[in-house]
Amino acid sequence: MSERASDGAAEVLERGGGRRLPRTKDTQGGGRRRKLVAGVGLLAVVGAGVGAVWAWQALIAQGPQPADALPASTLAYVAVDFDPAAGQKLAALGFLRKFPSIKEHVGVADASDLRKNVFDEVKSDLGCKLSYDDVEPWIGQRLALALVDQGGAQPVAVLQVADRDRAATGLERLANCSGGDLGYALGDDWVVLAGSDKVADRVQRDAASAPLAEDAEFQRWTGEAGDPGVMTLYAAPEAGPAAIAAIEGDPYGAMYATSLLGFDPLSMLVNTAGFATIGMADYGGDDYAEASAVAVAPRKAGAVRRSHRAMPPPITQAEMKKLETMTPAEQDRFFQKQFGEPIDGPGSAPGDPFEGEVMAEEEFVEELPQPALPADLRAALMDFSGLGGVVRFDDGALELELVSDRIEGTMGNLVAGTAGDDVLAALPADTAAVFGAGFREGWGVGFVERFVNSAMLFMSEPPADPAAEFEKDTGLTIADLEALGGDSFALVAGAGLDADAVFEDPTAMKVAARISGDADRVEAALTKLGANMPEADRDLLHWQRIGDDVVVGANAGYLDELASSGSLTGVDPFTRAVPDAADAASVGFVNFDAGDWAVQSADRSDRPDTEPLAGLGYSLHDEGDRERTLLRLTTED
């Protein structure tokens, strides 16, 4: 406890004795010096804090964006920032410097060169003779492409303006040389480019009263996509119904519907398998032969003559391979023999004796069954609530992050939960490529409907009972199919991957599936599948049981490799390419270094740019009524 001294000074407690030190001039001066030092220290701390805040803002600040110049009625938006925050600039520079041809072949050394590439593309479409030097003084660093609702989707572009006066002159020249195909509305900081001045003027007016940047849905979805980067993507809730109108207004729009919904490797894998099945299976009937002819002939579909005769048997695999090496004239003769009547088209040789009536493309389109938008996909698009996305550089990688609704009616919607990487942990560390997934309950029905409808697209009307059609072709019931999906499923390609081997010797390909689940049910389904295969093809189906897992493939030797325990999910580059695999519904991964297959398969001129690549990762996260997708490209350190 301290006591008052008789002179009124406060008692100072000392460690080890408790004696009060006398107040001398020196000690008083020391107190002033201590206060001065403390004050300077405080200023230094405050200054450092202000400097840190300034530096942090400089690293993350984006500045004005094209969303400021677009209206809230924007349906879809893709913005590119050639002058991103300092942190993104540094990350981008570190990433791009690893690719030798970036500067040599693409001409990218800084933002100005990137803008030049964009200008050259636009100029070539417009047919203008302007040079980049004519526009470089007034072009800004940011641009966006968008679809804006004006009683229908109108495509527009928004470009930042660095010098308004020069822009006025340059835009007038650009509009004049476009032949009336370009309209624009010039503001102080942005110019809106459209198909007409009327469209551009309305975009500018609407943006002034209700800009996209202030729209709550835009802020929510782009915010949920994470930290900003060099590109921003957005689709408004109204984009769903607009997409339906566009799809149903195009004869084959339904074919492209899934491409609107983000990155979906499962659909890609299934479509690839579907085309392979169409090429090898004997569906028989008129439509198959006609579809085969159209698919192989290197001519526009509109050049194929209509035939009302009975169609010949399906084209065999051997004939398909021969067709690939034939000249267009030789193909004409081949189809003349197959169809029994003349076919004429752009590929015919001069003086070709086989001449006939050319069928108009519109007539040809009407002859083929038209794909329809599946009902569940249509309903999902009607109820669409939005999508947000960002492309950014992060930790030595280039990544795309998307967040959106979970859209019913696609192959990608069949996965769910967090088992996407469960079976991957046991795979070899040198796996070249893999796709793993955990499926949602009852996924088999949706898979069969989508697969059969896709496979039969150009051959006949979709079957009334897809499950029955699937069982007839494969011998598998829906329950068998779901058993083959297991609790967790992976399609794997080993080191030294050679995609051409599938056409030469499938049994030499290091490709297999690994299924974790009820091994007895898996083997029973595989036995049924093998019994239903042509005897000549049964050598393509081998399997082994590994505890509760089953590995399946055409290459028995590769199955032996997969039988041993691995460590794929615990090693680089997997962990850098797929950093959040543990709770993903589906996972994809490509290891560019496994067996050096990527460099060896690349053209010699492309190999210097292939060598820096390390891994490509994909993960889809099931978040209930929405999903989050991360696509990530990594490079060597």
C-alpha cells in the first residue's frame, strides 16, 4: 500500500525494499524523456497502423467495376479486370511468368497487351481496319460482357474509358467502320457497346437509376463466391426463365442446357461413354444408320439428301475407322453404296457422277427427333435463384470458384454428401487422373433416364421406359446399377496415360474403376453385366476384390497395381490442387507429372508451356439447396 509523503508527493513502491527515491532534477528530466519516447512510440504505432491499413487497401482494393455501368436488369455478366488489386497483380505475375509462350505467342507482357488481344478479336468480328494504336489512348482497364433484359435478352459490352474526348472520336470511327452493326452510349467513365444506339442508350439510362453493383442479388451471389480476382461471373434469378426461352427456341438447345450450369465432369464422362456406346453398340433401325452417316461425314448436315427408303444395317466399327481416313468424295461413294441413292454435298469431287437433290438444312433438322428439355431441369430453371463466380490467382494457382443452386435434371446433380474423396485415399500417389463421387440416395433412376435419353437423342424418340431399355441393353436393373456406384466410386487412370490406346488396344489402357461399398452386390452386378456382353468383348471386363472394395477394368495388370494401398490424397500436387477434398460430394484431379504423360502427349511446340503444370483439381460441395464448385490449376514451385 502506498502512503502520502509529508511533502504531498506520491509514494513510489520499489522492488526489494520499498524505499521512496528522492525527486531530483535528473529524475524529473528522465520522466519528461520517457513521456517523449512514449509519445514518439505511440505515433510510430499509429503511423504503422495507418500504413498497414493503406497497404492492405492497396492490395485488395478493386476500384470502379463494370457493374456500376450496367442496370439491375442484367441477366448474366462476365467482367474482366486488367488492373486488379495489387495482391492479384503480384500473384498473376508469378503464375504467368512460368509459361514461356505467354509473351512470345500471345503477346502478354502487361495489361496493355491483354487489352490489345481483346481489341483485335472485336476488330476482326467487325471487319474494321483500325489499329490498336487508334484506341489505346482511351481504352480503360476493365470491361464486361453481359445479357440485359429489354423485353428479351440483349447482348452488350461495357468498357472503361480513360480519356472521354479521345473515346468520342475513336468510337465514332469504330461505329462507322462496323457498317451499322455497332451502337454505343458514351458516359464519363464507361461506354456501353450494343447492336444499336437505342439498346446502348437504354442500358446507360437504366444503370444510372438502378445499377447492377447496388443490386442485392448481385452483391449476395458474387460475395458468396469469395474474394475478388481478375474475373467476376454472375447470373440473375431471371436468367433461369430466359435460358428456357433460348433453349426452347433452338432446335438443339436442350443439348447445351447443362453447359449453363457450371463445370460438370460427371456429365462429360457420361456423354463420352454415351458416344462410345453409340459408336459400338448395334441399336439397329433406320435412325441409327442415318445418324451414323451424319456424325461421320465431314460436311454440313444440310448437305445430306433425304432418303425415304429403308435404311441399311448400322455401320460397323471397321467401317467407321475406314471412314475416318477417306476423302470427302470417297465418303460420298461409301454412303451412296450404303443408302442406295445419290448423295451430293460440299465435299464431293468435281465431276462426281453421284449427283442428287440437296436437302435443305431446315428440312433435315425437321427429319431428326428434336431433343426436349427434361421436365425436372425446366422446373429447376424456372425456380433458379442465381449464380456467382470469381476467377482469381491464389497461392501459386489459378482458380475458378462458383456458387449456385443445385439444379435438378443434370448428371452433376446425382452426387451428394461428402464421400467424393473416400475411395481416393487408397489410390496410388502417381495416379494420372481420377474422378470420385458419392451418389445421392436413389440416383440410379435419374442416371438411367438421362443416359438413355442422351444416347438415343438422334436415333429415335426417347423410350417410354428408360429403365427397361437400359436393362435390355446391359442386363442390369436399377438396383444393380446403384450397387456399382457403391458408397463411394472412382474412375482412375494410371501413370503413363495414353488416350489413343482406347482405339488400338483397350486392354493396354491403365484405366479402371474402384468401388467402395457392398462387394458382394458389386460382384453380382458385374457377373450379370459380363453375361450380357458379346462373347468377343468379355475379355474387356476384369475385377478384383480388395476388402470391401472392388476394382474393375479391361487391364488386369493395372488392377494389380490398384490392389496395393496408396496415398494419393495425402501428397502434393493433389493437396494443392484439391485443398478441400475432404468434405466434397465429387472430386476430380489430373496429375500432369505422373509418368510425364502430359509433356509427352503435347505437341513439341507446346511442351515448354506444359512442363510448368503440376495439377488440375475439381471439387463440388453439396450445401443443401446450393452447391459450391472449385476448379484449380497449379504449377510447379
